[in-house]
Amino acid sequence: MSEANEEHEANRNEPAKIYDVIIIGSGPAGYTAAIYTSRAKLSTLLISGSLPGGQLMTTSEVENYPGFPNGIFGPELMMNMRQQAERFGASFLDDEVAKVDFKTRPFKIETHSQLFRGEAILACTGASPRKLGITAEQEFAGRGVSYCATCDGPFFKGEDIVVVGGGDTAIEEATFLTKFGKSVKIVHRKQSLRASKILQEKAFENPKIDFLWNHVIADIYGDKKIKSVVARDIGTGKEQTIPAGGLFVAIGHEPNTEIFRGHLELDDKGYIILKDHTSTSVDGVFAAGDVHDYRYRQAITAGGFGCMAALDIEKWLTEKRHLAKMNLLTEKER
């Protein structure tokens, strides 16, 4: 056995430290929760995942987070939150959770190298936007390619904008973007939209919105930022170049809930179902942020859910410990 494997096995076989709270995932929800739980003197471990800080780590500038009148870079905002939680005593591990066990108590949380146990668990693993899957998409991320019109729309004033998608989100974002863009072209791979009729009617009536049916985005061109996109006809394969200062991809999100499948109740889209405020189907396991919220998906709402979950966890732990104490006293009286 190699030294690395020996160390791995040694760590796994050591008695797992028991935390009051283990937070799985970072971002605004996880970091906010960690601030609240650690400040409440609960021993807190946050396991950050593959991208510490979440989606905001790939966002150049955040203009709509309260308290920063001149905006703030996404990574800076996340680092500030993390340092604030560290100040109150929260522990951090930049690793991924590979396995959970919610049948035993304290709950078991296993990373690729270590085993931890927690009295309460908070799932903050978020959701990831579905991508187009073309090489240039990653190249122009943060330089014209966006997955959130509410977040980035104001950066595209006077631009020709392309929106990809045909569902409610795509049509809502296209309509919203007409407040800023010179024009908005919706590129959809089918001949008809999936969006609700009322949203379709608003889009069809908007003079700034145009449609390109049966097309997909095949490529993106530009220098420091996007200048144009290439759309390909699905039927004929014929391509056309469309001037664009921004490309908004609105083809859905995938909740990062694979590790919870079979352990927590999920909806048909894979999002965690909340039972009461921030509680999940397992008593003592809570959720916050985009991992359950597919409607708002904002940094401020994720942070709000993180705060709510932390307060719920503190209350749950207090009640649980009080009940255990009362049971112990009753047993002694016997």
C-alpha cells in the first residue's frame, strides 16, 4: 500500500470528530450559515466542495448585493464572508463530500480522505447552470456569456443580446433584458416555445424581441469580450453569424444533489424538498440556497436562507439537548 493510501486509511479509521453542525457546500448560503452558527458558539465545520465560494467565484462584478454601492467582485465577496465565519471560529475544509449517512446519529459525512460526524447537517451544495457544451463558452465566461439576466443585465446597456432557451426562464430573462439591450434575439432549438402562454404573448408583443427557431449556438467570437455568435440550423446545418455583445444561456439548472439521492426527499427536478422552513425529510438535516430554491437563485436570497437555516439549527439543537437532559433526569429519578 502506498504512503498516500496508508495515510488515507489511517485518517478514515481514526475516531471521527463530532461537530455541532456540518455545512456541506459554500457560497452565500453556506458562508452565511457558518457565520451564524459559529457566532452562536456551535462547533461548525464547512466542507466547501470543488469550487469554494460557489458560482460567485466565476462572477466578475456583483452590483446588486446590498452594502456595496460601487459593486464588489464575486470572489472578494465570498472571501469576505469566509473570513467573517473564520473570525467566529468556524472550521473549513476544501474538499468534496463523497458519501453521507443520515441513518446513524450523529450523522456521518465522508470526504475522499476523512470521516466526520455532525449532530446537525446543512446542505448548501447549490445548483449548476446547464451549459451549451461548446469550447468557446468557457473562454467567454464573464466576458459576455452569462447565466443570470437579473445579475448581469445592467452590464449590457445598448448591446445586441442573444438569449438561448424556450422555457419560462428564457422568456422572462429576454423580456427583462429589453430594459437594457438595444435588441434581444431568442435562439431556440425548436419551432415553438415551452414557456407559459402569458409569457409568450408578452415576448411576441415586445418590439425589441426577435426569434430564431430551430437553431443552436455553434460558436462564439470576440476578443476581450463577445462580438458575435454563430447559430446553426438543426435541420439544414446552415450557419449564420449574429452580432452580439452578450449571450445569456437560459436552458435550466441542475441541482447538485447527487450525494443526497436516496437519503433525502427530492422533487422530480432533483431539488431538495423542504418540509418546514429549512427542514428536510430527515430530522436534523436542513437545506439552504439554490439546492432547493429554483425560483430566485440570487446571492442575497441564498444568504437569507443560510441565515434562516442557521437559526433553525440552533433552535433544533437547543430543544434536542433540553429533551435529552429531561430524559436523563427522569431516568435518575427512577
